[in-house]
Amino acid sequence: MEVIEINNVKYEIVKNYKEALNKEELTEKLTDYFDDFDYIVGDIAYNKLRLKGFNDQDNKNFKPLNDVAKVEEYITNSCAYGCKWFMLKKIKD
């Protein structure tokens, strides 16, 4: 299990397709908006990083739109074809 720490929060790297994860760029983009999400997915298209939060169904902030089970569907339908992407899971204390 590979772990990174950003803004005093630890994340497990679940997926790093095509070596998409750039810690410095992620640190710049990651705001407190993402604090309530269990997972963060980042995709890169046209040299721009986009972030989206996802949750497990047991998260009090769960909404079907952000169901972690739909990550593959999100990558397929909402991201550039064949783009680099990564998925991080927040490690809870």
C-alpha cells in the first residue's frame, strides 16, 4: 500500500493510471471542499488536472452522484478517452 500525505491528511493510492499523480499539482488544487469525501479522483486532459470526490455508501454525505462504485463509469463517460487518472482513498484514523 502506497501512502501520501497532503495537508495533514493521509491517502492510500488506489490507482495511478499512466503515472497521473503529481503531488505538487494535487496539493495546489486540493481544497477543504474535498474534506468530506472518502475518495478523490483526478484526471488529466489537455495538461489540466480535474478533481472529483466520491464516497462510500455509509458516508453521511453520500449521494448517488458521488457513489464510489461509479468511478469507472465517470472515467469512461466524463473524462477524455485514455486520459491519465488517479484515485486516492482517505485513510481514517
